[in-house]
Amino acid sequence: MPQIQALTGPAAAALWKLDGFRGQTWPALWCSPRSAKYEPGIIRPRARWTPTFLEDIPVAPVELVLRHLDGVVPPTGMDRCDLVEFALEHALRDGHVNLSTLGSRGGADPGDALLREVLARRPKGEPPTGSYAETEFVQRLRPANISVWRQVPIVGGVTRHRADFMVSYHRRRRPTIFRPEDGLLLEIDSREFHDGRFEEDHARDLLYDELGYRWLSFTPRQIQTQWPRVLYVIKANVEAPEVRRRTRRIPTQRAA
């Protein structure tokens, strides 16, 4: 396909339906191989690229789009790096980009500095988060200096499962085989992914109990509206690992 002008930046991220950008209207930003210099609303990337047509609009590849988010204005109350992190984790999760190529460029595009700042947040070697809610969870844990291992493999006989997160009891490196004494498991159960998983979720809970893991489960709404309570429960369980009680969900407050 010949090199043609294509949509990039926040508007392109919305067409790619990346977390943080989809469903919203953003100012148009274009990239063009024919542009001899940077112009208002037009960027000339140095790398060669092939556009993808989405809704009959030529759109730059996701990797290029992520490099052109420097001018994004986030919604009120959201940090700009947080917004780009939502899009990055989604792009990694869907296989649109990989970390090796993202980290290999050296400032050729206007948003590379912002992207490097977001990449620097990620623990080395960790897989992408599993959903928007999981990314938000990681972002909320960060100010509390709580780091987590992501997509933790749990194996019991022939039964296998990947827990959303584990918080280490001992601040050790990520193990190759995870054991109950390594840390506390954390699950984010949203209606979007768990409405039709009644049996699977209970099989997961039974597996954790059978293997001796301590674990907690939260909903996206609890993370957004009850964060102090969520954080308190996590810290209490991590700092007192000898407690054997399994706390599955935060008890809801009864109406007065």
C-alpha cells in the first residue's frame, strides 16, 4: 500500500478503541510521509509505516499512534501519563505492539518522551494488565508503594488458572513457580468479564482454598468508590500473613 496521510494521536487511538480514548471525540492529528517539516496538525514520522482503514479512514499503526499522544488533554482529575498508560496496556494486551520495539526508538517522534515516562512505570518483564479496571488498580496502588506481579500462574494438579495479581510478602523477585507463602492473590471481578463465569469463578475460589492461598477479590466499583477501604484490607492482609481467614470481598455497608 502506498504511503498516504493517515490519522494519528488521540483521535486515532479512539478509532483503535484503546482504553482511555474510545467513545470520545478528540482533535484530529495527521501524519504524512510527504510533509517536509512539522506543521500544525501534521507530523512527519521518520519510520516507514502502512495505514489501516478503520471506518473508511486511513489510520496510523498503533505503535505510531502511541508515539503521538504528547498533546493529549486528559479528562479532569486524570494524570496525562495515566491516560496514556491505559492505551499502552490495552495495545500490549491485544498484541498491537511489543515492548522491545517500543523501547528501541530514541526520540524521533514528538510523543516519545511521554511514552518513555509511561514505559518506565512498568515493572520489567511483567505482562500487560488484563483489563481497564486492572490498569486503574495498578495506578491506585502506585502511590501507596505497593507493587504487584501480574497474571500469576496458579497450578493445582491438572487445574491451571492465572490470578490477576499477587502482592509479595517478602519483596522478592518474581518466582518462576508461585507458592502460597510467596504472597497474597488479588482478583478484579467486573461484570463485563465475569457475568457468565459463575462456575469458573467458584472453581477458581475452590482452587485457591485447596492450595492454601490467601486471596482477596474486588469489583471495579469498589476500587473507584471505596478505595481507602480496599487499600486498608490489602495492607492488613499483606502485613499480617499469619492470618488464616480468607477474605473474599469487602463487606458492603448496610443502609441506615
